[in-house]
Amino acid sequence: MVKSDDERFLRRAIKLAWKGMGRVSPNPMVGAVIVNNGKIISEGYHAQYGDHHAEIVAIKNAKSDITGATMYVTLEPCSHYGKTPPCTHAIIQAQIQRVVIGCIDPDPLVNMKGFNALKKHGIEVQIGPLEAECQELIAGFTRHRQFGIPLTTIKFAQSLDGRIATATGHSRWISSQTSLKFAHELRRQHDAVMVGIGTVLADDPQLNLRHVTGVNPMRIVIDSKLRIPLSSRLLTASDISKTILVTTASAPASKIEQIRNNGVQIIIAEQNGAHQIDIVALWKKLGSRGITTLLVEGGAELITSILKNRLADRVVVFVAPIIIGSGVPAIKNLSILQIGNSIKISETEWHRSDRDMIVKGSLIYPEQEP
């Protein structure tokens, strides 16, 4: 089989894998395609956390004999018992002859073990031609497995002169309707979306999906003094159990109990020396809850704190062609005194969104530079 065929079939597996978005975390999204004589005879993807993995689904979906076939799978098959039996056993028993893997699993329980188990049984195994694309599929899973915290993206809309609101706090709408739809697509791609209490008090957001279809992310509010109004839309949502309030022991105990009894999840966060929420410890708590990808939508205080603590991995900025002048800055003081110590953006992408410009990329902090 020529290399172009490997790329074509693996690309199909990637497309299938994305169908698991919002449903499989903290597992990774995975797709699988089984090919015989140059034709797809079966395919599958990991559709729900706790359900069969993509490889098993593809094998079960086969309507014809798959002996001697090639399997294309976006992630190295597991070789250990978890919620489901090892995928390598099923592949071996199905007598599949060749397996093309998109990328190696970063989980220490799997890492190269599945690869070696298949080779040990005489199956031809190779890493496919779309490794970068397959690694992007599991970026949050990788971050979570390596550090126990979610892959974090900060997102905000600003004017050309770097303001996210006027001096009175008015911010609707800085970006265009086209950009708003893209922002909701970002929500769809993450396990959870986070804002600070200032954003809740100013905008009373819903933090759900309205301009795209998909699974609503978890909604997290940082509210150290529990100032959130009980009438807030986040506390009256139909899926209220997907709302998480992060507060401290100094918040009113009676209000904590009342909100918790209504079905909202409460995290009592640790505090640092300045009696503020220890955001690094919080990220570990979020990771322990299985949150692998997190979108932070503001406000400025929260985004600044996340950048100071080097917790953001990616940034998406919507730049509107307007000038506000005196107003709320997108990011506050980071104590950067020299340009050489600034936070760099790598893998930068720029594109138009109606009248706006969207800038996105990965963040590189000074000590991480090569």
C-alpha cells in the first residue's frame, strides 16, 4: 500500500476521532479505520467515556472478514486492563496483519507497550504520516497525563488599542457575530470554560453553546467571596450540575450550603500568602476531576493571574477594528520590565473573521525558550 493511501485512511480516522469531542474526556479522542484490498471495510471511534475504544468498535462493526487487514488508528492501542479490556488483544485475535498508528500514547501505562505487544505477535506496526495532527487530537490528554492539569487556552476580544471594555465596563459587543460563533466553537472544543466573578457580575453569562451544536462544557466561576447572585443564569441553568463555583473558606457558609443543595458543584480552594485563591493548586484539583482542556474567557484579573503563574498554554485573541481609549485593559501588570522577558507566541496563526482579526498561538514563557 502506497504512502498516500496511509495518509488518506489515517485522515479518515482523524475525522472520526473528532466526533468524540465533549464526550470522552478524560480519555483521548480516537478514531480507527480497517482497510482490506485498498477499501474501507469498517470504522469506529471512541464515542463515550467508559464505552468501547475505537479499535474495538471498528472490529465489532466489521461486516466481512478482517483477517489480514490493515487497521489505521489515531493513537497507540492500549495493552492494559482499564474500564475496558486491552485493545491489543482484540487486534491480535482478529488476525489483523498491519497497524498504522497516528501517534504514541503518552500515558506511562501504554507508552510503546501497545506498539511492542503487536510487534511481538508478528503484526507489522508503524507510525503514520500524520503524527502532528494526531498529537493535536490528544493535546489535552497529553498535558493531563504529564502534569495532572488541564491544557489551558485564554481567550478574549479586544479593541485595536487593547481594551476589553470601556471605562464604565461596557463590552457588548466588541467582536462581530461571526467571531461570536467562532468563540462558541472554541467552547465546544473544551471540557470546561472559566470566568472570574467580575465577568459574571458585569455580563451574567450562560457559558453554554448557542451558536454551534455539541455538548455544553463545564462552567467554572472563580468567586473567592461567593458574590455570585442567586438569580445568576449560571445558577438557574437546566444542567446546573455542570456549574462549578470556586470559592474559599471565608465565603458565607450558609450561602455555600444553599448553592450546593441546588445542585451546583462547590470547590473550596486553598489560599496563598496574599489570601487569594492558590490558582496552581486549583489547576491540580481541576485535573483530578478529569478536566483535560480548559478555556478561560476572562476577565482581565483572572487572565493576568493565570499568565503570572504560567498556567496558560495557548491564546486566542479577537481584535476588533475599533478604538476605545481609556477603558479596561485585556491584561494587567505582569511585572515584565524588558522586552526580552516578554511572553512569546509561537505557531502563530492569523485570519479574518468578518471585520475582526483572530490571532492564536502557543505561549512560550521566558525560561522555556530554546
